[in-house]
Amino acid sequence: MELFEILSNQSFWVAVLRIATPLILGTLGVLLCERAGVLNLGIEGIMVAGAFTGWLAVYLGAPLWLGVLAAALTGAVLGLLHAFLTVVLALSQHVSGLGITLLATALSYYGYRVSFPKVSTPPTITPFASLSALDWLGLPVLTLQTPLTLLALLLVPVLGYVLYRTPLGLAVRMVGENPQAAEGQGISVAAVRTGAIVAGSALMGVAGSFLTLSAFNAFFFNMVNGRGWICVALVVFASWRPGKALLGALLFAFFDALQLRLQQSGAAVLPYQMYLMLPYVLSILALILVARKASYPQALMKPYRKGER
């Protein structure tokens, strides 16, 4: 009965969509990079950097959307560094990604400490308001969200269309599947991969900015809390398809929102750690069931040097 009450509550589904938003944006970013054949493990640090720079820009007086742009540009710059290391220099994608996560996280925390050396409580901003102007739609689960959630939902079909219905998307998928064939067709593998990494990393930065500009109104340490790594797993769950990426993000968010409410309910009898484990355990089970049939890009994590066969 307690579970039925939770699932029938409108606020539960509002929370599911809110929790899913940064996962949708981050997963789309990882998917774009991997479709071009490059693993980007820098997502965790890029999300932290996006959260910090977006929030700091707004705190210093910039409009909220300019803060989102600052977060996207931060992600793009870090993506460009990752592209230089992995595409131009053909270094290990794992090592480069982890290095960028460490670098971006450390720089963000250092920047916060330098900017606010004597502050014990994080300063706050006025975050995005809900989409009340869309009340006429009669969809309270959507209208109680912020514009970044709507942006995330709109980007799913946009990215799907670009990848599967445009020459640019064909080029991205081609360099991720067979870069030699792409080169034979006159496509610059380095340029396409670099562009995909930069664009994907920009989306990761926007995913981080959601946390400080929509979900919360301040920046604090460890706020990303492993969401980047979840996005990497969700791409595998989604079989590198935007539509299934949305489904995977919503599924994880459902489990996460459910465990929070089970902890808060009076019927909770298990240790709270069991509820914290719930979304991860169930997501791992879903990943096991789906990943065995997943068709990954054939050139993923394989460095490419022009002219080599």
C-alpha cells in the first residue's frame, strides 16, 4: 500500500524527471563522443567544472542562460583538451579521461576556495523558475520543471535526428565504426572526432550547470556525486541510441526517487544503506540484461592515425 501511495503521488514523478535531467544531458554527451569512437571518462570532472563556472558566472551578475553558456564553454574547452590528447596525440583514452576528471575537479574546488576564502556556507543565487507559462498544456509533471529539463528532453530527438538523418551524423557514426573507410571518402577523422568530443563535453558541462542553476542554488563539494560514471554506464544500457538513453536515465531516476521516499516513509524497516543501494543494484541488473546484446561502435577506444591500415 505504501508503494502504491508513492507511485500515485504527482510529486514523485516530478522528482523522477528532475533527477533524470542531468543524467539525460550527460548521457547524450557521452553517447556523442563514443559514437565518434572516443571514450570520455572526463565527464565527472567536466560536470563539476560546469556546475562551478555556471554558478559563479550567475553569482557575479550574469543572466542564468549566460551561466549555462559558460558551463557549456567550460565543457567544450576540457573536451578540446581531451581531443588533443586522444585524437591528435593518440594517447590512452582511459588515462586522458581520468586525468581530465582529476584536473577539472581540482581546479573547480581550488577556484571556489580562492573566490570564497572565508565563507563557511556556500553563497546562493536565484535559480531557474518552473515552466509555469506552459500550464495550459495540463502536464504538471513537466510544468513544475525548469527550462533546462525541457532543453534536455528536446535534445533527445534532435540528437537522434542529427545522428541518423543527416550527413553530419553519418560522418560521426562512420568514424566511430570504420575510420579507414571514412578517410577513403574524404572525411577528416580527426576533425569529426574532435568536433564530437567538444560538442559532447559541452553537453556534459550543461549537465553540471543544472545542479547549481536549477536543482540547487549553490555550489558545494561532491555535488555531482558519481552522476558522470552513471552516464557512462547508461550509454551502454542505451546501446548508443538517444531514445534508449532517455529511457535509461528515467529508469535510474525512478529507482533513485523511490529509494528516497522509502527511506522517508514510516514503513521503512531496512537499514538506510540498503535503500541507497537500490537504484545502483537495479540499474546493474538492467545493464546486465541489456548490455549483452548491445552493438557498440567498432572503433571505440581505438586510436586512429591517418594513413595507417
